Amino acid sequence: MADKKKMWWENEYLEVKGNKLFINQRDASEIAEEYGTPLFLYSKHQIRSNLHRLQNIFKKAVPVDTRVYYAMKANYHTELLATLLEEDVWIDAVSPGEVLHALRVGFPGEKILFTGTSVSDRDIQTLFNLDGVILNIDAEEQLEMMRARREKQHKNKRIEVFIRWNPGIGRGFSPKAVTAGETTLDGTPIKFGIEENQTIRIFQKAAEYGFKPVGLHQHLGSGWTKDDLDAVRSAVDKMIQKAVELSQEGFALEVLDFGGGFGPRYSEDQEPFPIKEYAEYIGKKLKQSGLTPKAIAIEPGKFLVGDAGVLLLRVEYIKESYGNRFACVDGGTFNSVPRPAIYTQAQHHIVNCARVETKRLEKITVPGNLCETGDVFRKEIWMPAPEKGDILALLCAGAYCRSMASNFNLREIPEEIVL
């Protein structure tokens, strides 16, 4: 008998057996019955699998060590962080709260990079009171605030810094997810990073003020696909060239941080970003440059935890109105998976756990239970006809879902279970 063809989204965590969805070898509908819905489920095994795949790719391609800085804003669940700590991962934190949470989990300060924007004096004071945390400088004005605080309270303290520069190239799945360049495609000015022609001067200024510049950092945006490879390569070229210029100015950088951007596959027609080609290009350009940093760094968030998470929802009833057919579920986007409500380009595949495949497909909109027109998980998708009581699984819910959720309408945020 020929092997059953797998669904495009199946992995070590999600499997179809007998036309039903199984999560970590358990019937998804039975899990929903046991714990209730809405419910987040995460897989530590899938996270480890994603991490090891990434590490192996970069280890083969790059001639120096590769530090994996987990973008903690993607998902800060304590048990997931503890899993990454066991795997010797570093932390990319974007607020003092994230830094303190990482420290509580057990990450040493030396393995935490704080990359903030619109940083306040209170932020700086909090971080300077901690030991080892590296600060990423996003603006000259931030550097001036850091100097004033250091002179006042921490004059003799060694404080290592990265400089976040804006290479003028930004890429992302949505204009709201682009973090470099002058403006987004919808005309929004980019607030992040130091201008290209000011970068060397800011390095010099940071050293003059008594800080220890050890890294150059860039982040283009989030949600790269195969179509973004050429632009991302151009940004690698600029990063390497800027590091060479800094070396000529006497800055022997310890780390070149290329940021994040690549993620999991959210839809069948999405062409994943070619990580292997990306890593090989970084390795080739690094060898050609003659630079010898201690390490390069990457900052995956979605890639590590996105496809390791699922949200289970119960269909409360099927509603028909003006020719539209709705599978009305017991959760709201803002309270669980805000991405579709925030980004028009965001898609999360939805599976009927009891009938993954069938010849009878219907055009269905899956709305949430919030008083908000934009509260829709997916609109007008073809899927096996859902019925009252069915459990739907919204996939790729491990990243930027629970961490972005709110209590809008005073609805509760779903429980989380780590398998």
C-alpha cells in the first residue's frame, strides 16, 4: 500500500490519522474535551527540532560560531523559555520586563541583548542596575541618555553595547512588519536604527563615553519568503561592508547580528525563505571580507515557536446570513490570535479536527466572539463543512499570538498547555 500523502502542514507535532488531527500522538478533539476551549497547545519537541535544524544549517555554512538570540516577544511562556535555556540559546529582549523575565527563568545577563525603541530614562536605569545585560543602541538620543545615567550612577561600570544601524533595506510580510529603510510601502516612516552615514560616528561616540561597543546589529523586518532573498542578500553585503569600515576605524567587532525575519510556513502557497542559501551567503561574504568576529547572531522567533503552537476552538453554532455561512467559535482574535485582526496579510490555516479532509467543502467564514467586525480568524475559506460542537485547530499559533493577546471586551485569554 502506498504511503498516505501528508498534508503540507504536518510535522513532528501535528499528524493526521484516520482523517482526524492528532497533536503529540493525542486526538485533538479529546484534548479539547479534557481541558476545554479555547486552548493553546505548545510542543517542546517541535521547538527543539526547529532549533537543531537551524543550528545545523548555520554550523555547516558559517566559519564562526552562530549565536541564536530567541526573539522573546514571539512567546514568553516560562516553560518554553526554560526549554531554550537548556539548549544554550541567548535572548533578544525588547523591554526591561522581558529582560527581568528572562533573568527569572535563569538566563544570565551576559546572554541577554536588550533592543529597545523610544527607550526611557527609567528603562536605562533599570537595565544599568543589572549585571551583564548588553544594550543595543537604537538612536543617538538614547546614547546621550545612557551617558547621563552612567555618569550619574554607574561611572566605572563596564557596559557592553551593540549599535543598531538601519541599512536602508527593509523587508516584511506586511508594511507594519518592516523595520528598516526610510519608509514602508504604505508611507509610514521607519523609526528604527541609526542612519547608515551616522553609524561610524555613533560607534566612536559610544566608545568616547566609556561604553564598550562589541556588536553591529540590523533587523530588516518579519515574515520573509523566497521572494525576499535578493533584498536580504543585499542587506548582508551592506552589513559586511559596514563591519569592514568599522574594523578600519579600530573597532574589532565581536558579533555581527543579522537579526531575524524568516519564519514558518503559514499557508500552502507560501514559498518558505531559503535559510540554507541565506546562511551560505553570509558564510561566503564573511570569508571574503577577512573579518574574524567571535560569532554572528540571528534572532529567530516565529521560526522556533510558530509551528509549535496550535489554538483549539469549539464551534458553538453555524450561522447563515445574506448568503454568508459562519462557523461561530468560542474565542476572539484579539484575545488569542490578534494577527489576522492587526495585519491584513496574516493567515493562519484552520483544520477541522474531526474531518481533516472530505469531498464536501463549504465556503466558511470563522468569526470570533467579540463585538468587532474585524474579529475574524479567516474569511471565506473552503473547508470540510463544520458542525456545532466540532473542534477547529488554528495552526502556527505559537508565535505572536498569546504574547499579543488582550482582554478586549473583558474576554479571557485562553489557557496554555505545554506538551
